[in-house]
Amino acid sequence: MKNLIIQDIMKKDKLHFIITGGTIDSYYDGTKDTAVPNEHSVVPKFIKILKLYEECDFSEICMKDSRNLNGIDRKNILKAVKNSDSKRIIITHGTYTLPDTARYLQANLKNHNKVIIFVCSMIPLEGFTPTDAGFNIGYAVAKSQELPKGIYVCMNGKIFIPDEIIKLLSEGRFASIYTK
């Protein structure tokens, strides 16, 4: 009986991954000398390997370099967040325009009761060792269990809010505009 109650609680605490591409979900193309988004996400396979306790849903919105995301893509991300029945959402995204999309959601998502976390990486999830991708995803999953409702970015062991975050390309990480 106790196991059934715990299983029921975990199902209600479903984790929803909204996938958009970016380096986290890319491979290196030597002919282009850059990372190129996979045709389909490798994140669901990675999450399955982790054997998380909660049920996970996946919505692949697009598979793009974030520099190629447009208004329609952002509207589709917003729609997926609004339509999600999960209270915990992790959005995988590219680093270049992640702050823009996080601010877009913050400006257009009112009166929500969800923890929404953007996560990204500087190195793809598959094909590279070491990579920051798995750590960043795991950190986002862990933080999704304890943060109050709101929109966040989890990267390199730090939590940011959309209004403060900037990408420091020279350092390969994000920072707050409020701290040095």
C-alpha cells in the first residue's frame, strides 16, 4: 500500500522536458567546424539511463542552433509550457539566445504555478568527454525539486534568473550582471 502511495505521488510530480536543440543536443561537424543540432534529441535516452524516480515527458519543439530560433519557435515553447500538466519543466536550449528566450517566457507567462528551468551546455551531451551537459541536466533536475515557482537558468552549478543572466563567451559560462 505504501509503495502505491509513493508511486502515485511520483506520477503527480511528473517532470516535463521541452527540447529545442542547441549545443547540449548537437554533434561536432568537422566540415563546418562547429556543433550542429542532432536530427532528434538524445536527451530522452540520457534521462532514461539516469533511472529517475519521477515520470518524465518529452516535447521536441525544434532542433536548432539557438541563433536560428525565431518568434514562432519561442511562441511554440511558450505554448508547450502553458499546455504542460507538469509543475516542473526543464527546457533544453542553446547558449547564444537562452537569455532572450528566458526573458520572453518571463514576459509572456503570467500567473503560472510551475518551476521552469532552462539548461544548456558548452559541450554536447554525446560524443565528448568531458562534457558539462550531463552535470547541467542533473543539476537542473535536482533544483527543480526545491526551487519555488518561477523561471530559472541552471548552468555550471549556479542558478540565475532571466533578468540577470549574460553569456561570458570568453569564459564558457554564464554570469549575473549584478556580480563581478
